[in-house]
Amino acid sequence: MWIVLWIILPLAGLTLGWTIRWLYAKFQLTATEQIAARIKKDAVRDAETIKKEMLLEAKEKVISEQHQHERETRERRAELQRFENRLAQKEDTIEKKSRQIERVEQQIQEKEKANKKREEALAHEEERYRRELERISGLSAEEAKNLIIKDLENVAKHDAQTIINKIENEANLAAEKKALSILVTAMQRVATEVTSDITVSTVTLPSDEMKGRIIGREGRNIRTLETLTGVDVIIDDTPEAVVISCFDPVRREIAKVAMERLVADGRIHPARIEEIVAKVSKETSQRIFEEGEKALYNLGIHNMSHDAIRALGRLYFRTSYGQNVLVHSKEVALIAATLAAELGANRELTRRGALLHDIGKGVDTDSELNHAEIGMEMARKMGEDPRVLNMIGSHHADIEPSCIESIIVQIADTISAARPGARKETMDTYTKRLKNLENIASGFDGVEKAFAIQAGRELRIVVHNDAVSDDGARSLARDVVRKIENDLRYPGRIKVTMIRETRIVEYAR
């Protein structure tokens, strides 16, 4: 029994051990499979995550590369556009230069044609001179020589005048800097002496004893000078000075120069006075003509009658508000010619009309016509173009302008007269004129305030709202205008502005 037990018990123990081991191994296998499954699941999940991340990175990289490609494409397109623009600009430049070259070639061809025509004209002129010489070959040698000398003399005069004008222009340029400093220091004194300089001239004497010699026995010397020149000689207590007064600037200049020469010569008696006055009158007449010719030469204007040249020359001795009228006329001509060139108008005709616009001021007449009407009549007698007549007559709006050149002359005249420093007026005269304007307006009933503005070119009047109606303001403005026209003398025109307003003021407390 015990033997059987000893046999069965080990077998049962082995069986039980194997069974337990098998169960344990199976349990371990199941756990391992579960771990493997879990690891596999985790691996699959991690792989999916990595796959998504890689796909996302790939997409981002693709998008980045796409953006980079698009940016590079835009830059290339911009660079290509800039290159095309530069190419277009170069093409335009080349085209412009080509057109310029064509114009230059055309100008060269025209110049060649002109030179050819000039050569033909010179050849023709040479042939004419040759035939003329052949014609006059029958004359004496002295007569032929005189004819040639006369031609050479005309050429020499023209060349000499050109050289003289060049030297004068160079001298004016050299003197301009010094003149500027002199003008700055003398401006204040001159500003208060303009009216005096317009109507009187002062002759400096070596001593007061010379005054008695100028008067002469029983005043015969001074009477002779006044009779011959038509001026008033004022001898007062001013030391070593004599004042010559006359509204005609030419007569005043003749009297001044004659007086200076008589004082320098010392021989003062009626016969000598007549001789000096006649000589100075002749010289002044010649100077008037030369000044007119000089103005025409500087502006390049030709075919002007002698009467017109003398009338222009007389403007050299005429001033308006301290501004020399001839200088003003030349300045207007230059400004008008520049404007005409810019506007495409007739430049030569505009320059001619602008120079002649104040020519009526150079005429000594008792006519009641103004200088524009007188100048227009003069130009008509001289056979000037009708447009020039209109420029002269319309430059102060006395008549309607009929062409653009007339309007240009009006503008140029205004620019020359209104620019700073062009015209002067004494402070006393200026203040008095403005005061008179304000006093005239203030003298009417219903006027509250009156102000003269724009250097006396406009009068602004403020009326009482309750005392003057709208219709009454219009009537009052006309009355003020008539009063100004009747009582005052003034250049140009004065604008009267009547102001009537209703002003209500309340206070919130």
C-alpha cells in the first residue's frame, strides 16, 4: 500500500507540477500576447502620429517651397518688368535722340540751303557790283574812290555802333554791383525827393556872387534865359544854388545845361546866353534822336519814322512816379516779347506796340486827349499796323483790346509799373492822397468808417445798417465816385467798395 502510495504520490506531484507550470506558461503567454498587442497598438498609433507629422511637415515644406517659388516668380516678373521699363525708356530716349538728330539734320540742311542762297545772293551782289564798277568805269578816279569810300563808311558806322553798344553794355554790367550799394544807401533820401526831381532841377554855383551875375543889370540876363528856354529860374537864399522849375523836362534840361555852361564860362550876358541856349538846344535835339535810336537798336526794331524816334527820345527826359518813361517802355517791350513768345503771339509786333504804348507822353500838346489817344493818333499818322494802334489805345483800357497782343501789352505795362521799386511817391503826397479819399467818403451821411487800401487804388466804405438801405448804398457809392472824380487828381482808377451788413450780438449768461 505504502509502495503504491510512494509511486502514485510522485506521479501525482509531477502531474500537478506540470499542470501548474503549463497553466503558468499559458498565463505568461497570454500576458505576453497582451503586452505584444498593446505594444503593437502603441506602435501603430505612434506610426500613425509620425505619419501625420511627416505628412504635415511635407505639406508645410511643399507650401513653403510653393510660396518661395511664387515669391521668386514675382521677383523675376518685377525684375523683368523693370527691365522692360528700362528698355522702353531707352527706346524712348533713342527715339527722342533720333528725332533730335533728324531735326538737327533738317536744320543743317536748311542752313546749307540758306548758305547756298546766301552764296548765290553774294555772287549776284558781286556781279552787280562788278557791273556797277564797269558802269562807272567812265567816271573819274576821284569820283569812283568817293563812291567806294561812302559804302565803306556805312559799313564802318554800323560796326562802330555795334562795338559802342557792346562796350556800353559791358560798362553797365561792371557798374551794376556798385550801383546796387549806392541805391541801398540813397533809397531813403531819394524816396522823399521824387516829386521835386520831376518838376525842378538844381544848378550848383561856385559862390553866391554868381547869383548877381546870373540876374544881370535890371534882371536882363535872367529874363533872357527864361524867355529863350521857357522855364522859371528861382534865386532865393539857398546857398550856392539856383533852382530851375518847369513841367517840360526837355526845356528844363536845356536851361540846366545852358546855366551850367554859362557859370563855368563866366561870360554871362544876353548875346552869350542866346548862343549857349541855341547850341545846347541843338545838342539836346541830337541827344533825343540818339536815345530813340539806341532804344530801337537794343530792342531790334527797324523801319521807324524820324518823328517816332524823336518822340521816343523825348521819353528819356520824362518821368512818371519817379520811373523813367523810356526805360519803362523798353522794359514793357521786353516783358511783352517774352510773354508773346510763350503764348505763341506775334513777338515782333508785340515788342513794337509795347515800346510805343506811351509814345503820346513824348508829345508837347495842349490837347484834352490822354496820352494813349494822342499816341494812337501819332501811330496812325506814321502808318503803323492797326494792331499796334489798338495796343497803344487799349493799354489803359480806354478802348477794347482787339487782339491777344493788346492784352499782353496791358499785362506787361502793369508788371513794369507795379514791380517793387519801379515807381516812387513822396510820403507826404501819398499820405495826403489817402487821407483825402477817406475824408471824402466820411463826409457823407450814414458812413461809419472809410479805409483807403491797396496804395489808394481801392476805397472801402462801411455804412450804418439802420441809416442806409441796400438801394441807398448803391446810390451812395455812385455819389462818392462822382465826388472823387470832381475833387481829386489821380492816376489810373479807384475802386469804391460799399459794405452794408447786419450784425446781431447776444450774450448767454
